[in-house]
Amino acid sequence: MLVRGQQQYATHAAAQSPNAAATSRTIDVSLGYSYLSRRDSLSNRVGLNGADASLTIGLNSHLAVRADLGYGRASNVGGSARHSDVLSYLAGPILYPTTHRRVDTYVHALAGAARVTGPILLNGGGFFDGSWVNQFAWAVGAGAEYWVSDSMAIRTGVDYLRTAYFDPSIVIRGQNNIRTTAAVVYFFGKHSRVRR
């Protein structure tokens, strides 16, 4: 009976330990810099600088869902003296394949829409003043979170971002973009590194 009582006490103590309690991720918000390499209507690359913000809700220690809002802008696209910008709003699942004391890695697949604006450069030279397209968009990517304290981290990532805009014949077509981000992340509640 004494052995059984000790076993019950040990089980209860394990359930109360910090390691046992820290088995799931918490809510976090991030804000940072974003660079987007986007194809213009003539298949040239345009670099857009901007910001990225996200809200992530943890489901367990390796799975979460994220809402992401990104914005990038470039001036004087193709010498047109006009600007181009991309506003994306996406959401989807995040998988954390490895979690360590100081570094977590992640992969994600996000879907939503993107509003793309800018001059439409033509094959024969010249451009249309520009318009905007707001269509379905998606992104897949990976990155890492570098912990600087129990509640803050630096998140870096690279995404393939698929958007749509006008080509030189004024037809809406898909665009292949590469997006890189670097953001400061704040974790609410007890995310705690003790489990890593």
C-alpha cells in the first residue's frame, strides 16, 4: 500500500511539474520587415520593401495556426515613375518539426488573397498607368525562431508566394514571388523554454 501511495504521489507531482505543464504553444504576435521579389508584367524582378505582421495560436507543441498580413512597396517600377505594392492577407497551419532550447524550426502553408497594384509594362515599351487586382493567393515556406528570452524571439523565414496581376497583353496571370521576413515575436502566457 505504501508503494502504491508513493506511485500515486509521484504521478501527481509529475502532472504539476513545469515540464509537464509546458506541453503546448501559446498565442504570439509578431511585427517585422519583409522583402518581396515580384515579377512585373515583363518578367523582370521588382524588389518591394515593407512590413509583415502575424498572429499565431498554438494547438499543441508542434502545431499552430497563423494569420499573416504582409505589405511591400516599390517606387519607379521599370522607370515608369509609378509605384507598385502588394498587400497579402493569408492564414493556415504551421508545423514545428524541431523544437530546441534556443531555436525552433517551422514550415507553413497559408492561403487567402493578395491585392497587387502597379504600372502594366508593355512589350513594345511604355506602360499603362496601372490598376489593381485582388485575387486568391497562397504561400508555402519555412523558417526559424531564435529565442532571446522566455517570452520573446526573432523569427526569420522564406516563402514562395503566389499572386496574380496583369501581363503585357492585359490578361490576369499568376505571379511567382519570393518573400523573406525578419520579425520580433512576443509570446503571451507561459510558453516557457523549460520543455525544450
